[in-house]
Amino acid sequence: MSSQAPNSRLARIREALEAAFVPTHLVVNDDSHLHAGHAGARDGRGHYSVEIVSEAFAGKSSLSRHRSVYAALGEMMTTDIHALQIHARAPGESG
């Protein structure tokens, strides 16, 4: 489990996604407060949601987009993130 402060986690998530996808739109939210008391929240990892628009997603399936986001976040998926809601699309796609 990571001892990173929640704001530091948000910054690290944002930095990783910006580096991997050079998004034209990126919103990262900490939704952990919505899951207080949830079994998955007890280990200190958080619940997050990501809205990202990047040319990197053009022509890719939803599953492929999600996998690439997980890959970009790497170890954070096991040390800092318990749950991640992803809305990934290419420019011009409705969201």
C-alpha cells in the first residue's frame, strides 16, 4: 500500500496520463469519499474517475483504450488505485 497523500496521487495519475497520451482534455477525480467504509477502501487505495480525450485512442476499441490507461498507470494500479472509472475517447467522438 502506498502512503501517498490523495492530492499527490491525483498529480501522479495526471502526470502519467499526460505523458502517455498527450490528451486534449483530461479530468481526474478522486471519488474515494463516495466509497468510505467500502471493503476495497480499507487498504488505503483510492477510487478515481478519469475522462480523457486523446488522438492515441483513435480507431481503438474500448477494451484497448482501458488497457492502455491501466498500462500507463503501471504499478499505481496495485499500490494506489483500488477502482478506476475510465471514459476514454478520441477527438471528435461524443462522450
